[in-house]
Amino acid sequence: MRSQSWKTRCKAAFEAYSALLLRQGWKPDASTNTGSVWGDLRAMGPVPKGWDHDDFNEELFRHGCKYDFASALFVSDLISRRRSESLFYNLIARRASSRISPSWTDTRTRNVRRAWPDFTMLSGDEAGIVFTQLCNTFEPCDAVAFSSVNRELRASTQALLQQLKADHEAAAAHLCLEVGMRSCKELREAKQVKWLQWRDDEGLSAADLALLGTMGSVLPALKELWLRNYSQNPRAGAGPDGVQRLAEGLGADALPAVTTLAISMMHIGDTGASALAAALGRGALPRLKFLDLRNTAIGDAGLVALAPALRGRLLPALDRLSLDGNPFGDEGLAALVAPPLPAGAPPPPAGGLMKLKTLNLSHTQVNDAGCAALTAALYSGALPALNSIIVHGIPASAAAMAAVQALARLSHEGRRSYGSRSLLTRISEYLKYS
């Protein structure tokens, strides 16, 4: 077992290197809203921005240590503590900077009473901010410890504490089991969550989906979320508003690592699509690459509401979009690929559809007018990466469908070079020589 002196030397190296960076004007997490160079409690990286491993390893060597697995874990814990301390210090200092001198100790959150006895100076709103930052449905111990510092904090956070307790019990008792996880810890660390409903009387309820939405900020490892209903009733289980409640619970930066969101054969509808658009607009799912919304009852109004979020800059990595089996038609598709602009308005900025490669529109109500709008978008360069368009089972004419699919196979340069001739001429030439 490593001795305490080794940990002392490792900590000394950490403090020395941190102090050096701070003297040089280090701002590792300047994008956070805590006003602290150490960032907030939601920081996901093992080390802050600007931290150089090689330089720190040299500092460790100068203090008689080496960088190995044990020291990496120890330093990671030091950084986590410093982030917690930094958040508390920032909130207190804003209230009474001239009277507070917090000690920079290694005290964990559950022992903050010894480090800062002046938490009574926090107002109810400030205590609520700290408590909310500490809240983690899967690991509530830090928030519980903070609320227990003194009677005043206990009283001011009582309602929030009861809600946290209810959410934790609900997650442990039902939600984790429904998605195949044995514990809250397993769900928190999961990279993939799949929920498949086979019968009308089983599966996640609307309340479960609402709870899952509020947990979006404490699932940092999750990369794929699959929700599918294989029963005969698309409204079974979660009901008509389950997905809407899920979307309403997703806040800014919720599900930060998710690249695949598949909600299929469940009822979303126009209202749920609007709620999902609002969630994306708040910054949820920032790394989304594949969005699967097949057979979810999204009509023209729903796609019109969802289109700006899909086209915006908040989904820069989106490359696959599946909307098959929904009742939207030409109006919805036009809003997605070629939204009308007011007279004299500048063209919209490039957004998420710039990387879109696959678009599935099968078994929708898209007709020739929708295909024409999609064709125009391809010619204009609005969809430069799109090379696969699936249009089986739509009411459009065979010629319109062939035109869209043929153009999708051409490169962006090829589409522009064919722009001066009639549509049928271009398509017939392409099919002849392809």
C-alpha cells in the first residue's frame, strides 16, 4: 500500500502546478457560468481545459512521484474536490467577499461544515442554486450532506430534498429495472439504454419518461437511447404524452454524449415534436448524429415546428434522419429542407443538415411538390452531404421519386453542373451513364 507521504508529495505537485497555471492567467473552463476557473460540478472531463499532462508529469517527477494509475485516480479526486470547493467559494464570495476567508482544504462535500461555517449567509435562492448543482438522482449523498450542514440550510432545502428523495426512490424501484439495469449506479454508467415494449400492459409509463428526461444531466456516459414500442397500440405504456414529458424534462446540455436517439412506434404527435424541438433549442443532445422518429404520428405541423431545431447550429453532427411512417406531407418536408424566407431576408446560416447523409421518408404523404422542394434544396447546396434518400411507399410520381434519388447519388459539384437543363433531361442522362 502506498504511504501517506506519497500522497502528500503528489498533492504538493498538484498544488504547485495549479498555482503556476493560475499565475499565467489559466482559464480552463471559461465557458461555465460559475465565474470560477475550475468550472462547475457538471464538468465531464477528467482534467480541466488547458491542463498539460506532460508538464504535470514533470512536476510529479520533481516531487519524487510518477504518473501511474494510482496517481491518476488521486489527482482526479483532487480536481473533483477543487471544482466543488470553487463553486461554493464563488457563491459565498459574491455575497460577502470582504468577510469570508474559506480554507482551501481537501474536505469532501459531506464535510463542508468544518471547512466553511458561514453557509448561513447564503440566501434561500443561493442555497437552492448550490443544492441543485449537487443534485444527482443516482448519487444523492452529496446533496443530502450539503442540506445537513445546519438547521437553516436544512429548512431552506427541505422541499428540494424531498423531491430528490422521491426521484431517487422512483429511479431505483422502477425505472432502472424497466430499462434492464440492476441499480442506479449501473444506469448512471451505462453507454446504451434500450427499452422495448411488447405488450400493452407493460413498459415505461409517462411518469417514467418524465423522470428519465429530468435525469438527462446526470447520464454523462450514455451514448445510445432506444425507445421502441412493438405492441399493437402506439399509445400503450407511455400514453399519448409520454415522449412529450420526456422532452420537456431535457434541459440545457442534457444527454451530453448521446449520439443516437431512437424513438419509434410510439406516439409523439405534433405536440411532442414541438416539445422535442424546444429541448433541442435549449441545447439538449448536442452530439446527436442519428435521430430515428419512425411511426410516431408526426404531421405537417409537428415537422414544421421541429425543422428549425434540426436545421440549426445546435446539431452540427446530425448525419442520419429517419422520419418514415409519419403522416406529414409536402408542407412539412419543405419546412425541413427549403424553408421559405421573407422578402429581402439573408440566407440562413449553415447548420445541422450540412452533414446529413441519409434521409428516410418512406411511407409518408410526400407528393411531387415535396420532391420538387427536396430537388431544389439539393441543387442549391443546402444538403451537400446527402447521398441516400429513401422514398418507398409515398404518393409521389415515379418520375419525381427517381429524380430525387438520382440527384442524391450525384456529388454536390455534379448537381450544380446539371442545373441549367430540364429535370427529365438531367435524370435521363444520369441514368443512362451511371
